[in-house]
Amino acid sequence: MFLMSAEYCANEIVGIRSLNVSSPLCLCGVRADAVAAAIKKFAGESFIITKAPPKQNERYHTLQGELTYQNKDFYLFYALQWGYMRKVLESGRVAAGLDAVRLITRFCDKKSVEMLFGLLDKYTFAGAPPIVELTVFPPEVPKIGRFPEMNTLIWEVRHY
């Protein structure tokens, strides 16, 4: 299965990523006219084709990563780079304790911070700690969705 609309033309640059959680397949910077050859790597997998994000530059610096609370401390596995999360986290860093909290409060707006810590509080219980996967968008990116007053998108909350 794949998703692609007519808006993609031969001059577009696209990304292709697997929808299967454990799959390492993620291709960035594929010319739309080369998609047919590229999707052969995804045999038997569901995938999505999207327009590539803007090229990384200072204007689009953002924070992407995973925030958790375990062993009475906060941990943030993150990258300060714009792009597909799976790719940018390959070179991710770890912040712990107050460093993790400082990064979250520096990049996220107030409502986003309240939501993130609320999710960690709600889903922290005996057993596996929660992991919140997030992307913080810079102010220049138009806000969309149900919560236009927030600059953070929560992709999922999970337990391992």
C-alpha cells in the first residue's frame, strides 16, 4: 500500500518511509520520477510517500525526539535537525535530568510543555515507563490541526 497524490510531479523531491514500526526503511531525497525504482526496496511492506521537508538551515532548526521519565528522572533522546525523524535520530543525543527539562522548555511553548509533562504523569505507572515521541516546529511553520496554539506535535505515547 502507498499514498501518493497527483500533486507530485516529476520535479518534486519526495521521501518514502515504511509504515511498519520495526522497519529501518526510510529513503529521503528521491526524485518523484525515480519512485517506481525506489519502492522495489519496500517489497511486502506498507509505505507512504511524502514531499521532502525543506532543506535544513538555521531558519528551520527544531527539536525532534523521544521524552521519557524513568528512575525518577527525565531523559530526552533528540536531534536539533529538520527532516524525517527516523533519519535525524540516527545521530541523536541524550539529555538527562535538568538538561532534558531545559531543552523541552526552551523549544516548546507553554501549552506544549504542560501537555508533555501531563502525558508523562498520566502514563507513568508500575512497569514500563512511557515514551513520548514528539516534533517541535519552529515559529515560522504555520500551525495546523486541532491545537493551533501549540508548536509541538505528539506522534505517539508508548511503553516497551
